[in-house]
Amino acid sequence: MAAPTPPRRRVLLGLASFLLKPSLTEAQEPSLTWSPEKIEIGSPVLFILTTPHADKVAGTWQKHTLEFFQSLADPNHWYALAGIDVGKDSGSYEVSVEVTRAGEIQTLRRTLQVTEAPYKEIPLTVPEKFVQPDPKALERIAAEQKLKARVFATTAPKPLWTGRFLPPLKSAPSTDSFGTRRVFNGSLASVHRGLDYRAKTGTPVMAANSGRVLLARPFYYEGNCVILDHGLGLATIYMHLSDFSVKEGERVQRGQVIARSGATGRATGPHLHLTVRWQGESLDPAKLFLLKLPTTGT
């Protein structure tokens, strides 16, 4: 039987252990990274905070609130999905994140460089009523804008999506790149804030990820349109549809058929237009599909 450790030695061993053990702040400093590393105008951005024992994480980016959440796989990682609008300028943008641990708040600030993206200009021909709407049409457009603004203001307080976002059509190539300057009937009308896909009328359109149907109804410019809320200010919008397969308020799963493509609204022919919005910012859907996103458990 081993002899008991003398009291004085036990005290010295305990003190040495305490002195050699690093504090939480020294050993486990929070770190902030993001994906993609190279950010262009119109890019979605996934912010990744690595920190153990955090009680709360909050942040800001371009005067927007960053809503952080944890994944099921690793509670030491916090994520926030954000982006930069296609209409913004290139340059330096600061992200600020506050980490609360054991009652103490630590602030991380990083500067991200956002570069230009190579957007084109293309001419399009559409019925003149979509270029110069009459007074009755303008009244309808204004009412629709108010409705959409009210609906976009409501979003789930947690991620409804999980994992990667997927293209809404199978084996359908995009035809009009995001960010293109669109000239309708000889006049510059707008910057294209979505991605167009070749699709014959009646082609099944799938939800890019899980969410809730905010709207499923016809609009002047968008034609038959479905808007999905994915939570935390993120939404996908599917336009020019021929008919709907879902109803407003319904929960849908990634890959579920929600509608069929068409040529309704301001469309030059049968196709699907997909828009991605984050807190009002228009993001490139093609870049969103490339992001490796965490499993949220929804």
C-alpha cells in the first residue's frame, strides 16, 4: 500500500496544478472566420465563430444585425449567414462580433475586402406595358410593394433551412447571370437581382431549402410567385410560374415541388427566375449553392 502524500506536498502539488492550468481567456480565445474567403459584390457570406462556453453571440455587418446560431454537430461553433447586396460598392467593410462568456463580453472586429464582380449588360424586349405601366397598373404595383414589404418584415427567429441550398430545377442551366444590367426595349431598367433558368412551361420547381411559404400569388412584374422564408431574414423567391403546388403558411422541405415554371409577368418567354434575399439584400443564388452550410436540426 502506497504511503499517503504529506499535507505540505499536497498543497504544493495543488498550487502547481493551478498555476500551470491556463485560464479560459488565455487558452481558448474566440476566433472569427468567413466563407468564401474572397467576397465579391452580391456574395452571400457565412461567418463562423469558434469559441467554447459562450452564453451569447451577437454581431453587426453593414448596419445589419447578424443572427448567430449553433449547429448540432459542434456546440463550440456559431454561425451567421449574411451577404452584401449587388448594388453596393466594392471596398472595405467591417464586421463586429460580441461574445458573452461567464458574464464577460469580448468584442472581435475584422475588416473584409469586397471586390467588384464582372456583370454584363444585355438587351431584352418585353410588352410596352411592363416598361411604361399605365396609372391603374402603377396603383397595383404600389399595393404589391407594400404587401411584399410587410411580408418580408416577418421571418422565423431561427433557421428553418438546414445544410446546403440546392438549385430549384434539375438539369436546367442558368441563362441570365446575376447582376446583369438589363435594358428593356432600349431603356436601362434595372440590375438583374436573380438567376434565370431555361425551363419549359410546366417544369417542376423545387424548394432550394426548407422553409415556410410567405406568399403564393400573382404579381404584376413577377407573375405567379412563391416566396419562402428560411428564417433569420433569409428568403428565396420563385417567379414567372405557371401554377402553384403549395399554399401560403405551409411548411416545405428542401427539394419539395412548390410550383411549375411558366412565362407569367414581365417575362420574355418560359423560364424560372430565382432571387435570394437576406434582410433586404439581393444575393447571388449561384454563390449560395457553393456554400457549405451547417446542419441546423430543423
